[in-house]
Amino acid sequence: MATHTALDDQRSAATLLEGIRRADDLTVAASRDGGARAVRLLAQAATDLSDQLTAIAAVHALAQVFDDSADEVLVALLYHDSAFLREHAAWAFGARLPRYDAIAGLVTLVRQGGFSGMLAQRTLEQWGSSAADQVALLLEGSLLGISETDARARLIETIGLIPGRVPERLLRRVATDSAESLDARTAAIAGLGDRSPSEAVLGLLSGLTQDNAASGDEIELAAVARLALFDLTATNTPRPKWNRGTTIAQLFLHADIDGELSTVGVGDNGGIATLLVRLGDALVARPTVRPGGETQSAAASALRAPFVGSRFSAGRAKETESVERVITMSRGTHESALSGLANIGKTRRGHSFAAIPFVGGAVPSIDAWPRRVAAQRGIRRILRSAGVVDAIHLRMADVGSLAAATVARDLDIPVVFTVAPDPHGVIDSLDASGALTRANFGTVDAVEHFWFRARLVQRLAADAAHTVLFPRPRLQQDMERLTGIDIDAHPERHSVIPEGIDLAVIDRSRTDALGSLGLTGGSLLVSADAHTRAAAEPAAVAFTQLDNLLGTLPTARRGLPVLISVGRLHRVKGMASLVEAWNADAELRARCNLLIVGGDLEHPSCDEGIELRRMTHILPGGDLAGGDLAGGALADLAARGLLLAGHRPNDTVARWLAAVRYGRPGLAAPFGVYVCASMKEEFGIALLEAMATGLTVVAPNGGGPATYIEHGVTGILVDTGDGAALARSIAKALDLAGGAQGGANAARARSMVANKFTIEAMASALGEVYRGVAVATEPVAWELSVS
């Protein structure tokens, strides 16, 4: 296919997703044609802002035309007025040989930061292997006259990626310069940890670790220096000969994950954090041997995803008896990263938590791309400390997966990747609604990074040793239409495994809720000594907190059933949309109160602030000073029946779900409803937890929920983008919950979850995937396959 024809096909693609996939055909055609004509056609397409989708495709096609004129066009695009063209030009240059006149433009993007800066930094890092002196000198020169703290830190971090004496000399100077900012010195010290362990570097870092100054910055720099020393001197630890179990690493970068789930619900700490903790515990738990030696439950066996056609025998697989270790990686401080290394290095069975440190506070996942280098460094440190890691499980197209995939490739660790059509589903939905078009795709992409994330999914899926998929009503068709992946082509490489929940937590919460009502578990009965007992009893504390919150409702609204929704305050989760739909329907608002659980109300992130401002619009007088919830604002919201609880620990949330079902005396009627108003929900852990509690649910009518919610029986499926339809569905769910069949439907929902969606069943199915990957990639396995 010629370049001209490929461009015509690109422009005629019926959907945006099809256009993204057709970009590969354009690239192939351009690389075959080459020459000035191809460059001219692509340059014209790249600067045609009426079709920004084709413009992006043309930029990447130019990167495969090895002609000086193509370089000249790409250099010009680095300085284009359109941000998305600068961004994609910086990315495209990574596929080309170093170009001296492009370095300055790339350095400018690094200095400016953001996603474009990350892409430019990746390109400079790649060029540093063959043009180290030129890149290093330009980076060093760019520091002159730059006083902006973040910009200097980014440039110094980039210099740390370049080999040679010039970068090392600069890093050593900055690391010990007290006039430099904490961010800059941290970047320099961490960069020294990636270099050769010379006597000069070891001495400098050792000296920094001994600094006992009272300054908080100096204490943090000492921790950074100790980590850098570890990176310089660490050696890979072989697997103990006696250990036949597998070691699995899993990652979610945008949370502070601990075994107690103490921060779930803040920022991006959503259901994935809960899942990783419960799953890790279940994977390393000793299986219960049933009579006759059977260890698999019927549910687990049904969910098992065998490696059809794989090249290892059952006898060989049995040698790797179980998952012995799980290492869950998430963000943290330099001190926590350092203190956790000793535990990670232990080879005994168990679930360990490891921190990947960053300077500065938490940032939303969409803004975390500039943390690629720090993420990569932290992940590498953990995996090297762990000794032999048999597989790493990645779950989303974010900076954590980008960094982890790079490290896994360097350390030869197989990747298991959960493939979900994200951002594909969002692109498809916005395309269908007309909100995203060829004319504005690039402008939106500069914020959402749709093209990069879609390509990252494609690459991760192609490189993975095995992929895991969520159940969907039309899984094969949706995956091919949305992502271009034909799962029927190589079924042995894919497993359909639903997520699961810990029923023990749900059962305990139900018992606690009933006990607090005097129906069971009398230890939770309220008495005059309740305050004393609450201090020692977590369940009583949880119900006291809920009662206090419900007590802020006006007298006329007490005794109504409660709608509850749990999750991050992010537009994708639809919390503000739910508030708007509920508030707009006067009859529904008069019938129930609404409880939103999640988010940091005192110090909201940017995304949380946007959602909170939308929620406060329901108050008379507008957005309440830009969404500030101080000064009685929460009480004003409660007066209308809206309760914002902020982040709560996972066990507290579980007890509140049970309380919504069974009611609170004088405060809330029983038979409340759980509402998930997400734009998309790939599966829905919180929904399963609500259903296991016995709550009727309202959920999106696509993705995972449609595979397990019986519409009109255990819940209502609805187009959550339609506010009026969402309100009507909530009303129907309230009717279901309090109707004659409400109890039977609740029992039906719980039975469904118990039979199909337990964390133990998920762990069993994934355990087989992990063991299969581990055995298939052992040297003896591939040596035999080759022979």
C-alpha cells in the first residue's frame, strides 16, 4: 500500500479506534515508500488540524521514513503551536537516530514538564546510549539561568540517565550543594545510585547518609542516599534450592497500600488497592485440603483457566507447588522504602508490601507520568531485593505499568497483564456521543493521553507471557472491536478470570450490624457505657461514626432509607453525576438520603476538587466558594439529604454497607440501595461487596456488572450517562429492596457472589496462571522446547 492510499484509508476510518489501529498501516506504507514525496504527504497531513487523528498518525509515520527531510519536519513539529503535535513529535523521535538540532527542542519540553516532558526525556535517554556527550552537554548548558525548582529537578534527573563523566560530575556537584532544592538534590543523589560504584561516588553517598541535621530535608536526603547506596551495591539473590514455590509481584502505583487498607478511598486509592491486599493474602494462604486430598473448590475449578496447548507437563507443573510469596508494590516515602527492603529480601512464605518513593505528595494518576524514572528505579530496587521473581502482574495502562514493563524486560521477568478496554471504552463512548471527533482528538489527547495509553495496552498485551480478561457479555467481540485483540486466535495465552471479594469480611460486617440492633452478637448492644466500649471495639466505632453522620440530617429526613456509593471522587466514577441525578428528581430526593463515601474532604486533589464543586452546586447560592467544605458546608448539604463522609477504612465501609441494608434506629430505614454511577466499570468489586451484603444495586449496563447483575431481580442496569434514567432506576431499586421479594433477592445475590466471585476462587485461578508462566519460562522448559 502506498503512502497516499494509506492516508486515504486513515482518513476514512469509520471510528476513532479504527483510525488509531490503521495508523500502523500508514507507518508501514511510509517506511516502504520513503523519499521526499512520502515526507511531503505526511507533513501536509501532520499540520492539517481539521483532522487531528490523522495528524498524529502522520507524525509517527514520519518517524519511520529515514530521510533527512523527515527529520527536518519532526524538528519543526517540536516547536509547533499545537501542544499535541509537540508531544507526539517528541515521542516519535525515540524511533530515530540522535539528531543534534532536535536535542534543544526535547530539552525545552523536559524543562516544561508534564506528559510531553516525560516523552522527551525517554527519547533523550535512548539517545544517550549513542550520543552521550552531545546530550549531556546540552542538558548541562540548559541549567544555566534556570532557577525554577521543578524544572531544574527534571533536567538533573534527565542528566542522571545519560552515561559518561560529564553527567556524573554534575550529579556529584548538585548532590552536595545545599543551595540546590530538595527535589534537585534528590534527583542527583538517586541518579548517582544508578552509576558504576566508583570510590568517589560511594564516598559521597556514604557521607550524605551520615548527616544527622535536624532539618527535615536533610533527613530525607539521607534516606535517599541510603537507597542510592543500596542500588549501587545490591546483588541479585538466587532462589534457595529448597524453595519450589513461586514469587509473584503486583503493582498499583497510585495508592499507599498496607495490609490494614488504612488509606483506601483517598485520591486514587480505590477498589484496586483493596483487591491487591485481599488477593495477595489469599494467594499465599495454605489451601484447605478436602476429603480425598482435593484442594480446589467447585467454584475455583469452574474458574480455572488451563494453559491449553502449553509445552509443559502436569508433572513438571506440580514441582512449583504453590505461590509462596506475593510482593505488593505501591507508592511511599523514602524512609518506608528503605525500611521495607529487609522484609522483601526474606524468602519465607507470605505477603509483603514494598514502597516506591517519590518526592512530594500524591498526585492523580493522570498527572503521574513525569514520575516514570523514579517509579522505574523503585520497582527495579524491589525486584532485585526479592531475589527470583517468577512473574509480575500489571493491570492498567499507566506510568506504573510503563515503568514495570521496562524493568521486567531488563530483568527477564515474565509479565502477566490484565487487558481491559481502557481507554478504548472511553474513546468509543465519546466518539459515539460526538464529544470526541477527528477535529478535536489531538486537543483532548494532550490532556487524556488516549493515543499513548491505547498503544501501551497494545504493547503490554503483545509482550505479556499471559493475559487475563474480565468477563463481559460479548467479550470476544468487544475485545476485537475496541482493542483489536483477537482472543480466539491464541486461546492458550488468555484467561477469563473475574475478580473476587473476601466473604469473611462481609459476613463479619453483617453480624456486627445485626448485633448493633440487638438481633445477634449482643456484644455490640448500645448502652450507657457505649463510648468506653466504642474506643476498644472497631465495629462499635464504625456504627457510632455512621450514627453521628446520620444525626446531622434534619429531623424530617431521619428515618428515610439511604442510597450509598463508595469510591474515588473522580469523574469516571460518576459521584457528582449521581448527586446531580438524585437532586434533580424531587420525588426521589424526598424518598431517600444519599451517602457518598470516598475522597479527601480536607485536602482534596484537583480531581476531587472538581467533583466536590459539582456536588456543592445543589446548595442555594451556587458552588460555595469554589467547593470549600469548611464553615458549615457539610451541614448545609446534610440539610438537603446529602452526606459526604470522605475516605473511610475498608472494614468501616463494609459495616456501613450492612447498616444501610438493616437500618439504624431512628436515623435510617432498612432496605437502602447501593448505586454505582461510573461511566464505565470493568468489573466492580464494590458492587459485589454490596450484593454479598444483600443490598439491591444500580450499576452501568455495560462491562462486568452486566455479567452478574440480574436486571429487575438483584439490581438495575442503566445508562449512567442519562441522569433522568439513573434517577428512575434508583427508584425502581428502592422498590425492589423493600418489596415482597426483597429478602429472596438478597439471598439470591449473596449466593451468586459466594458461588462465583470469592477472593479464594480468584486466587486459585490466578495461581494456576502464575505457576504456568513460571514453569514455561524456566530454562529447562524452553531448552526442551527448542530441542
